[in-house]
Amino acid sequence: MKPWLIFGAGKGVGRHLVTIALKQNRPVTALIRNVQQAVELSAIGVNVIHGDACDKKSIEKALIQAGENPVVFSTIGGGDADHYGNIAIIDALDQAQISRMLLVTSIGCGESWKTLSPRAKSIFGQSVRHKSLAESYLQTSSLDFTIIRPGGLTDQPGTGHCLRYQNEIHGMVSREDVAEQLAQMAEDEQTYYQIYALVDPELKPHWN
């Protein structure tokens, strides 16, 4: 059973990935900056490295402690993490010859930028552009990558109805379902070098 290394495990999709790993009795390591989140994850059996995903030495320490050739997930986002954090992770994996990375970005990245509304571009545009840079950097690395672009994320319980799309689509999806999809794709070679949008066609915005 391959170990997992999760960047962004303190909350959201990354936190749900931790739950899946622990249920599978899978070795799981997380690089965590927030002290309280680090304490909580350590208490439930996660190998926690306290540090910052934008810091090369923190990343290298996490890679050393994660076990042999781990599957690496990055669900980090916000501020410098979207761009510099993910690029630092990709560089470190390249140098350590760790081959497998799954990167969570968002719908609107890359070629799907043109499908965003002007309002979405004004609100989320800067983050989406930074995530797009990270996507491009990953695609030109030596890694066996998969890029995952979720739709609008919710904290509703997973429905199990989330679907993968390779065309331009918008919609909603629960963080729990995104994590389940990531777990399914972790070692699936058919998903290597692919980009998927994740949307739950049955999930409607809560304000509808």
C-alpha cells in the first residue's frame, strides 16, 4: 500500500483525503503550517511535518519522512500557495525522483478560462491565473501528473454522484466527493497526464 503525502491536509478536500487514508490504514504524512491543525492531525495518527508549503526545506523534510515513492496530493490554495507553493512542491518532487502527483486547482484554469463569467474573473481571476501557472509547470515536469479542476466547492456530505469531465463544464461538487475521486485516481495509470473537471450534476447551488 503506497504511502500518501498531502499538502493542504488541514481542511477541505485535503482533510477528507486524510480520513480516507486512515480508513484504509494507509501511511499518511501531511505538511501543516497551522499549529492547531497540526496537533489535531497528529492526534488521529497522521505523520505531521510542521512547516510551510512555500518553503523548500519544509517540503524536503516532508518528502524524506513520507515513505518510499509516495503518492503526492496538493490541495493548497490562496495567496502565494497557488503559484509559488505548488511550483516549489513540483521542483522538490522532480529532484527527489518521486513520480506521482495529483494537483487540485479549479474550473476556469488553463484553457477553460474563457468559460468564466466576467464576474467570476473579477472575483477569482487572480487565483485562477496563479493556479493555471502551476498547472503549466506541472505539465512540463517529469512527473506522472493528474490535474483536477473541481466546480464550486461545498461542505455538503458527499453524494457519490460526482463525475469526471474532459470538456468545459460548470457546476457544484462537495469537497468530500472530490477527495473520493482523488483517492480513486491516486494509482490509476489511465488518469496519468489527464485533466479532469469534477462536477456533481445533481448538486444545485444552495441558494437555488
